[in-house]
Amino acid sequence: MDYSLKSKPRTNDYDIVGDGGEAVGQIIRSDAGYTVYLLGDVEALLQPYGTPEDALEAFEDWSATTGAIPSLPVE
């Protein structure tokens, strides 16, 4: 599955969106960098990254080795 970033208005945060437009997680900016969170605010066991694109790439690599990832429709 391919994923893309959808920016959240007035923040430095992003939704991770799948092919069908469903959200599967978020990338949230902090002082440490961009951190990947799954639905339900569960932090993925990935280090913070310097850019949201680097965090998305790490999420894609991680998700390829993981079973079903929960998702929600994005409005």
C-alpha cells in the first residue's frame, strides 16, 4: 500500500493517509523531530526524524513488515 501525508491546518503535524483516503496514523512534530503515532496515540517504536517525509518513509518500511494496521476515514 502507498501512503501520503496530509497536513493538518495551523499545525506542523500530518495525517498518514492510505490509498483509499483512510488515516492510519499521524506524524507529530516535537523538539526531538517528527515522531510517528498510530491511531489511538500509540507511539510507533521509531526514532524521531528530521523531516515528515523521512518519518513517512520509515513508517512505510515498518508497515511492510507489520500485519493489519487499523484505519479511519479522513474527512
